[in-house]
Amino acid sequence: MESMFEFLFKYRPLIFERGDFMFSAPWPIYLAAVAGVAFVVPTLLLYSRARGKSRPIDRGVLSVLRTLVLALILFSLFRPVLMLSTVVPQKNFLGILIDDSRSMRLADVNGAPRSSWIQEHFGVEDSRMLRGLADRFILRFFRFSSSAERIDDVSTLEFAGDKTDLGRALSRARQELASVPLAGLVLLTDGADNTHKSLEEPLLALRARSVPVYTVGLGQQKFPRDIEVSRVETPRSVLQGASLVVDVTVTQTGYSGTSVDLIVEDDGRIVNIQRIELPREGEVATVRIPFKATEPGPRIFGFRIVPLDGEVVTENNEQEALIVVEDHREKILYFEGEPRWEIGFLRRAVRDDANLEVTLLTRTADNKFYRILFDDPDEELVGGFPSTREELFGYRGLVIGSVEASFFTLDQLRMIADFVSQRGGGLLMLGGRRAFAEGGYAGTPIADVLPVILDESDPDSGFLAEIQVDVTPAGRTHPITQIAETIEESAKRWKDLPPLMTVNRITRVKPGATTLLKGEGPGISDQVVLAYQRYGRGKSLVLPVRDVWAWQMRTPLEDMTHETFWRQLLRWVIAGVPNRVRVLPVADRATLGEPIELIGEVEDDTYLKVNNTSVVARVTAPSGVVDSIVMDWNVDRDGEYRATFVPREEGLHKVEVSALEGGEVLASDASYVQVGDSRREYFGSEMQETTLRRIAEETGGRFYTPASVSTLPEDISFTESGTTVIERRDLWDMPVIFMLLVVLISVEWSYRRMRGLV
Amino acid sequence: MKRLIVLLLLLVVTAPLEAQRRRRRDRDRVEDSLGNVEYGHEFTFVRLQYTPAFGPSWNPGWRHDYPYAERNFAKIVEAVSYVEPYLGGSNILRLDDPELFKYPLAYLSEPGYWTMNEAEADGLRNYLLKGGFLIVDDFGEWDWQNFELQMSRALPELRPMRMDMRHAIFNSFFDIRDIEFPYSYRGVAEFWGYFEDNDTKKRLIAIVNYKTDIGEFWEFSDTGFVPIDLTNEAYKLGVNYLMYAMLH
């Protein structure tokens, strides 16, 4: 198409895009009008007076045709030109940015690595491309991956970078060439940026300096055959023995409908295998796969699909996730308003769970409480239910049983709501005659927190129903409700469990809440049995039944459903509950020498943000070398502190952040960062034409592929950046003008012949 | 010597009990028609029925003190605590009845006459190991051998262990300070327990009221035939047993 255009109009479209059109006749432009009148008016008069066999319409058609012929001749006589700004040879610099990341090793075009095209055209001095550019510009080469720097010899590139940071590369080249006349930048890359950073800022800076970027996209825009485990969503930390259900995102091309095994490994040990069917072309499949985190400490979990024959990239068949498996006790306060069977059975269900510490406070009679504690029995809960935020916020989870709302003071009710929203704790309310609407909770601050809508209850209604519990679609794959090895077995198992009793009629959940278990019974079809919602920083759950213990007493002795359910439920209640001090590495993986940003958040014992205190990060390298880094308060965000460290060795680094007061550690938190080789370069590694086009278009450059890049040296020379001169290109001799003249005269002649006017 | 004097005095005071036993036979016949109640309340008293080894079929040991003992006990539980007991009746169930597993506390009377078939032995084992709690009451020295034999059929790995004041069950609601509980013709009560893994620090799954009969005190608590102080202690023990079973 472009060659046809060039044949007709003499120049390539780019010349017309870049040039300014004007007439360059040596006489003034008003003469054009005079000449037009002098030629056209007599022509029209002559045609209008002519008679003979002609009709008015014939005269009209012939007048128009003749006028067009005259207009074309006049157009050419006035010498139309394009004024182009072109660079002065060897007076301008050109930055050539070469992607040095691993994805350039992919051999997805004719079996040759992407990097081979770069070496062929830019790594050899006498290549046509390099000569074409070197004749016009002073060349400066840059390599980039996670960082960018000047290089002198392209042939020495190893294409081993672990990351592609286009924004950093563009900014670095712009800054380095800021003091010289810069004609533009050439970006040789697949465009597969994996930093997830916006390009807005670097492109804005380039636009401001009028630096066009010419992008050359290397590699295939779409692989013919490939499977990619593109994303895995895992929590940063879990309690030892936790049941996890992880979302794994899988995409593919060329293998629609094929069944493959998705394998989960814990530091190399297979913990689950699930058969999945690959999605259709262009679709994304999200697979939920359950497994248990049994070994304590920082663990690398792998999620992989065994490569199939013919895959272009096999390295993207596996994703890894760093999960810290915590092995310590988490405190939960279980407050009951009346002695009942659920208490003992719940406690027994979780007593062998070394990571759960359920402290029990039961009101056995008026002003009479029974405590079962783990530590500090002389002081903990001696005054009954906590009356201060400090005391309540010391727990991570709160279970409220059958106790009426009026038992609590208004301040305590607000405190419980704050426990969820401000402290980020987990709240679970159990069913009972004094719970929910029956306990007078409608209209209280706790009602706002709960995921269900409490209707006004008639205390005398005596609602009592036996319901068969079943799992909802959301519950089928939720970690709380996984009571068998596989999702299918678990769903089947729910249908076989004994029925439960409820005295709380609850059928409606709030928008945003999720129902995991529902119940049916005589005349009841929509009883909520287990539901949750996020509320502020925490979460709330409801379990409006009163005898979950039936799953213990009325199932076979060896059946562990009851224990499994309570453990998973309570573990989920406290999962992700924040500490007073939190450390958040921006990424859990990094490469050697790559700066790692640390964010620490600090709160006091009532979970209010603490500003401008002393916060220190201790980074322990695998060799045992410890770096202490003072973290600076980020004045833009309350309670947030930041620091950066650069790893000097590979392996697992422990990052411990502590808040200090007078040299004493008030609170601390730890996290981990894995430093070493990364496979991220192989994910989303197809050539990203959209990104590269955007970079080119927003900066005034142009996008090329290896097939269209031959005109690059000439194209870049038509620029207004750098040291330029104005060049004039004639248009009067465009073939299209002469072709039009021939066509118009031929049409006129044919018309006359047809009408017998010759 | 002092203990003997106390026992003699008690014998005099509680002499009317024997006469009361005769009256009770008539009342039991009437109450037989009560029948079991439907599941649905937090606490419903369950009395275990078994086939007695010997004795009169019209007044088997498992039924002694029925139904007034459980009725009165339920009333006291409701009066002193926040437990929600069912006041309108109670249940009589056999150990091999699946319904038993809806009620985590069961009461067994006069185990000296107790027999079990295999299904019942399995039922008792499952009941206790899953989380059920058993109160054994109303038997004396010559009954112990049969009781221990029957228990060993259900739980051969466990053995009864003598309990003392320090156990949590004696403080789970009422703070009981003395468990040397005198009982008319059987002397001073002894409390034995069956513990998970024979470990007294673990859960108590059955409490054995040996040489006493707290059910009898419950039964006659509204008649004036038994001393109030001893009746109070019997109720305290019962309420504590229930609390322990529910909370532990």
C-alpha cells in the first residue's frame, strides 16, 4: 500500500505527514486568481454560448471537465512543494535503546532469538541499518532491563536481564542526552514491560522536550502455541496447617480444550494435583486449587503445568509465590452469654491446633463468669468482657455467642465495631436465643458490622427450625468450607452432614457480603448459615445456628469434619489481621542489585497511626549479615515509614521492622524477600504492539517491525528536534497529476464521442 | 469414731428415705406414661435405660428416682444459671439409640445391675469419645465390680481414677469445698472419673458418684424427707457436672 502511495505521490506518506504544504512559484499568489479568471471565465463563456447538437447538461459536463484540467495545470504551474525539517548530518545525536532482558532470547520468529535481529542490524558495523543511521547521526547506545546504562559495543550484550523497565530506560536516555541536540530515541524491544509502572511520566518528559521515540517491536505479537500460568493470588502469610484455596490464572493459545495437570509444590514437594481443562483461545481461566501449608517458615510454593509439545515458551508454565507459614499462637476471645454445648465442642475441636489460642469467657449466671485462659490467669478478663480498647484489641479474633446486646454498654458495642473496622480484627457471631435480632442487636453498632440484615424480631415467636446445610457456589471453593480433599468431594460431603438447629431466622445478606453456607428445612429455603463481609480493615462472619456440635456427635467417630470446620473457620477469622507494626516489601522477589523498597506501618496499642517515631528495618541476608536501616516517616501518609535496600547476595532475606521508644522495641513485624533469578521475563512476553505504538504516537515517533524498519534512518531525519535545516520537496511532478490530466482529457473526449459532439 | 457418730446421726435423719422408696414405686408407674420429648432445647436430661442383670422388672435400677430427680434438677439449673433446660420432661434412651447422640449428657443409675449388649457397648464408647459426658450414680461397694466390668467393655483402654477437690469440675460453677459427701447407708461418697488417655489433666468424660446417690436427693428435694444441706450439695454437684460438660 505504501509503495503504491509512493508511486502515485512521489513520496512516502511520512513525508506528507511531516512536511508543510505550500506553493513556491516566483510570482505572487494573487496572480493565481487572476490566471484562474483569465483561463476559466473565457472557457465557461465559450462553452455556454456554443450551440449545435449540445444540450445544456452536455455543456455543463464539458465545462466542469475542462475547468478541472485547467485547474490541474494551474496547480502545477504554481509549483506546489512540501517544506520539511530535516536534520543536519552529523550534527545531531540519536539514542538507541536496546532491550537486554531475557525475553530477547526467545526464539519465536523463524527459530531465531529476538536478540539475533539486534546483533545483525546493530551489532555489526557495516550493516546497512547502522550505516544509514551513522551517516546522519552521532549514535549513542544504551542497554536496559531493570536499569539502563550507556554501552559502546552492542555485540557484547548477553540479554540476561531479569526485568524490563521501559520507563526507566527512556528517562535514563533522556537525562543522559539532555545537553546535546537530540534527534530522537530508537527503542529496540519486545515491549514486554513487567514493572507494572505507568509510562505516563517518562512520556510526558519526552513530549516536553520534543524527543520522538521510534519503537521497533521484536517478536511475535501472538504465540502460535503456548500455555501460561499468568497469575497466582496467595496470602503473604498463613498459620501453619492452614487450608488454602488459591486462584491460579491460566491462558493459552493453540491448546483449546486440552486437559492438563496443575501441580502445586511446597518447596519442591507436591501438595496437590488438579486436572483442568484449558480455556478457549483468548479467554482467561481462573482455577481454584486447595492445598495445605504444613511446613513452618518462609516457603516457596510453585504452581506449574507440565509443558506440552510445541510450546514456544515453557518457562511461563510455572509461577512461584513466597508464603510465610507462621508457627505461633493467635489469640481469639470467645465470649458466651450462656453455658451451652457449642462451647465445649468448639474448644475441643481446636484444642490440638497449636496456632489457635481460644480464650473463653462465659457468663454462667447473673454477674458470674467462667474463664478458661491460656496465660496470665490472674489478670486477663477478671472484670468480665473487656472495657478498654487496649484490652480488646490485644486479641485478633472475637467470637460472640448467645449474649444479648443489652449486656454491653454502648461504648463496648462501639468498641467491638472498632475492633473490626479500625483494629482490623475478625468478628464471628454465633446463633442462639440471645444472638442477632433475638438478642436485640438490630440498630446497634454491631448490626452495621455484620454481613446480614437483622429484621426486628418477635422475642415470643419461638422460632426453631431444623435445617439441612449445603454449600453455596461461593462456598464450594472457599477455604473455610473445604471439608474434603477435593472441591468436588467437599461439596458432596456437605450434603451428607446431619441437620442443625437454628433459632435465628436470617435470610438476607448485605450488598457485598458473601454467603458460604445456606440451609433448608420444612418451610425454610433460604436460611443463611455462614456468611461474611469485609468491614473497614477487618471482616465479620455470622454462623446463625446453635449446634454445630451435631457434626461431631452425629457422625462416625473417625470423622473429622467438625474439627476441620472449626479450625478453618477460626483460622480464617484471624487470617490477615494486622499487627501494630507491619512491614510490606513492595515485592516479594527481586534480583541481585535491584533496589527493594520497604514500607512499614506503625500503630499504637489502640491501632491509631503513629507518626514521626523511631522505626528501624533489620535486613538479614542468607549469610547472616545484618543491615540496619532507619526508616523515614512518609509525611504524606499517617503512620507510614519507608526505606530502600539493595541486596548484595542471592537467597532469602529476612526483613524485620521495629518501632522503638527510648531504645526499647515497642512492636515489630517480619517479612521475607527472595533475591535471585526470576522467570518474570517469560510472562506476557509476546511483542506488545499496543504499548510500543503508544510510546511512538505520544512522542511524535513511529512504530516499526523488522519488516518495515528499513526506512528508519530516513524517517528519523525528518524531525524538528535537534539541529535541522528546511528542505523543499517539489510536488508539481507527482505522477498522480499527470495521470489525472490524462484521465480528464480522455473522459472529455469519450463524452464528446458518445454525444456526437466531436 | 467421730465419723461413725456422724453417720449414725445421718442414718437417723434419713431413715424416712426407706419408706419413701416404697411410695416411689407407685409414682413411677404413673410417670411411665410421660415418654420422651423432642429434640430442640439446649439441655434435656437423658436417663440411660439398660437391661438389668437381676432385680424386679417393675422397678429396675436404671429408673430409680425417675422422673422427679431430673424434673427437679432441671428447675434448679434454670433457677441458678443461664443454661436453658427443658422443664417439660426428659428422655429415657438406650445406649444403642442414635437419638442419644443429640444429648451430650447422660445419667446412669444403679450400675450394679447394668448390662450391655455389643451394640450398646459400642454406643457408649462412641458417645463418650465423640464428646458425650456420663454421670454414674447410686451404687455402693458390691456394685463396683459390675460397673467397672461394663465400662471396660466400652473403654478397655481407660481405667477409673479417684478424683480430689482440685479438679475443675468441683469449681465449674459452685465452689465446692468439701467432697466428703455423707450418704445414709453407704458411708462417705467417693468420686471417680474416666479421663481421656487416663490423664487427669485431660478431659473428664465420665464422673462416677460412688457410695452415694445424688439423684435421690434431687428427687426428694421438694418433700422435706432429706436434709437441706445435703440436698444443696447434691444440686451443686449436678450443676457443676453440667457446667463442666458444657464448657470443657
